[in-house]
Amino acid sequence: MFKKVLIANRGEIAVRIIRACRGLNIPTVAVYSTADREALHVRLADERVCIGPPTVADSYLNIPAIVSAALSFGADAVHPGYGFLSENGDFAEACQRSGLVFIGPRVRNIRLMGDKPRARRIMEKAGVPVLLGTSAGITDVREAQAVAAQVGFPVLLKAAAGGGGRGMRIAHAADELAAVFPVARDEAAAAFGNGALYVEKYLERARHIEFQIVADQHRNVLHFGERECSVQRRYQKILEESPSPALNKRLRDRMGTAAVKAAQAIGYTNVGTIEFLLDSQGHFYFIEMNTRIQVEHPVTEMVTGLDIVQAGIRAAAGDPLPWRQRDVVLAGHALECRIVAEDPTTLLPSPGTIRGYLTPGGLGVRVESGVAENSVIPVYYDSLVAKVITWGQTRDEAIRRMRVALAEYYIGGIKTNIALHQLILNDPDFLAGNIHTRYLDQFLHRTVPHDVRPVRGPVPLRA
Ligand code: MV4
């Protein structure tokens, strides 16, 4: 096992990784920018090192600074968390060249799955269903027109080097395709340094369902069931659950087997996620693979009872998986609400300092928080401050526990989306499990801002 792990991240996931390491008796080194001097992850780690100014390019994305911090503190492994450098092949390679274990898949798997049209091509060859579309990046609008004529409108333009929705544009007809192509290309070039796009048949009102994969370095690949991630806004998930209300055992087995086949096709190691779209007729299609731990991993941990972060650390150290597929038993139901610092009326980020902080508790309630009393939510980073995860024997019990937990959660000094979650948890469509990729946009459309009123909490004490 590793002697010391450097955590190349911040916020709740850095805290989560510190806890996982502590459970394995591995000391940790936190890195931080000058905006995060007093952050919770910095206070909880065994050692800490400043890697630069607030701007991400100079700190959390600064490969030389992070690698030299790891070396000078005597770490032998680096955990990238999610976002930042987690899917950066150059970072994984730089770690390896310096003799550091990158806690994640091999460099070539990161690069392969980062090339989205190439990933489609490989999955198609491996017999995993993909949507009609291109199998290589395109830069010419006429190529896109030709593919769209073949597969039929509507089509979705996606960034070849992208993922997660940036640079994505829908086109319902040839003239619209011509209009949005340069917009998508420029957005992709700005976000990923590569303007290449690919075309896919657009599946409307599908469900976004992903399978958790865990693989060791000894050819063992397991799936830990699915997460339903259809509740998204601007491709940012806000609420996830497991199991999906749309799957039965037979479909779960078929999709899980396809996910394992997808990972085996590339000789994948460590933790990862296979994203699928599921249509209303029960057909599923591979869309992309994420080669990192994900924000929403706790819902899978709650239904499997297995620690996915520790599993990834152990796999990176070369340990064989201690489970067979039949040992992975899915029990009950889990929900995750992402608590973000945002203004409920404008839906814009709401940075600031937390003044007054009380987290919920109780049976089946888990809080993954990156903040505490007096924590600063800087403007420079993601606005995710915490996640509330509840477990119940049924979906209804998990929802009831979530309502209780959210009502108890007090976060003073900043604005959050807690009230929005409370509204969703009382929406008849959500309660019936009638969710799809357009669900949240439609919900926000029919929910007027004055409905978004916090309903919660501990009664303040008199001064
Ligand atoms: C799609 C799709 C429909 N058709 N691809 C969004 C994030 C990225 N990882 C993949 N995503 C999607 N890809 C095809 N061919 C629908 C989504 C999607 C979505 C689209 C619009 C609004 C909300 C969405 C939520 C989840 C997935």
C-alpha cells in the first residue's frame, strides 16, 4: 500500500479522499491555492502545501507545482478526485515519469476515452450499442450535413475532445445545423483547445443512466449497478439516485454486462463510469465513459455498502478486487442532492462566507461537505459546497428522509439551492419517477421564482 497520498483537489471530494486514506492508514498531503488557505480539506489533511494563486491554471491545474509538491513531501501516489486534472492524460503521464502512482486508469485509457468519437468506434466494435453518428472528429460543416442527412434530424453536435455537455448543440434541420456548427466549434475550441466536433442522432426525452465500474490490475471488472442522472440543468447534475426507477433486474443485468464489456474492451483499470442513454422503449446506447471518481459515487456506495474511493486506491496499489460480481448486492434506494451556492431566483453562483452552519443527521442520512462554519466559498471554483445523501429500504423512504434532512440543513451567509431540491422532492412527476433529460428545464419553466422559498430549520437562538 502507499506510504503517503497527495490529493490534487479541493472541497468535498478532497475531504472524502482524506477520509478514505485515513481508513487505510495512509497519511495525506493537501494542496491549496491562496484562496483556500483555511479550507476544510487543508485543515483535515495530515500535511498541506500551497501550490499557487487562486486562478486554477496557476494552482489546481498547475502540473509542475503539484508533481513537485508530491515529490518534496515524500508522497508515492496522487489522487486527482474529479474535475481539474482527473482526466488529463498529460498529468497522469507526468506523475508516472516522476515515479508517482496516479490513482486512476492508465494514461492510454484516459486519452482513449477522452477522444469521444474514438470511444464510440471502439464500443461499436466491442458490440456495445451506440447511436447513429460519426466515428471521427469533423471540422467541416459539409461533413456534418452529410452525416445528418444519413442519420436523420434531430442531431446533436458534440465536442470530440469534450464530455459533460460543453460545446453541445442540437440541430433540427439543415439550416439550423449550418448556423450552430461554428458556435459549437468555437465553444469546443475555447473549452478544450480543440474545435473538432462529432455528430450523433439526438435522442429526445431519454434517460441518462450510468453504470459504476470497478476494475483491478488483474483483469477483474465488476459493475456496481446504475445511477439515474436525468435531473440536470445545463448539463450539471443536481440530483441523482440509485437504482433508476426505469430499470428492472433484466435490463440492469443487460446494461451492466454491456458496461463491463465496454471496460474490458479497453483493458480498463480502476474506477470509472459508463454513461448510457435509455429511450422509452428500453433501448440503451453508450454515450461516453468517465475515467475518474464521480461526484455522485455515494449513491452507489449506499446501495452496495462498498467504499468506491478506497476500492480505487487499493486497485491503484495493485491489490486484487476482494469481490466477485455476485458479492455486489444492491439493497434499498439512495438519493443525492447536490447543495450548491447559487441564487434561487437568478440561478447564478452565490459566493461568500458561511456564517452559521448546521448539518443534518439521523438514520440513513449522510453529508459529504467541504465546508464548515466561517468557510469561504471563493468565486474561482465550482459552487458545489456539499452533498446530502439519504438511504431507505424503498425510494419513498429515501425521499422522506431527504425531506427531513434538507429541512434541518442550515447554511447561513450564502444562498443555496436547498429550496429548489425541496420543490423537486414534492413534484408529482419526480415522485412518480417520470424523469428524463428535459425534466428539470420543464420543471423550472412551470415553477415561478416566488415558489422558491426556503422551508426549514433550526429556530435561531436569541443572542
Ligand atoms: C445526448 C442526449 C441526447 N442524444 N446525446 C448530456 C451530457 C453528456 N454527457 C451527454 N448528454 C446528453 N447526450 C444524444 N445523442 C442527451 C444528453 C443529456 C441532456 C441533454 C439535454 C438536456 C439535458 C440532458 C441531461 C442529460 C443528458
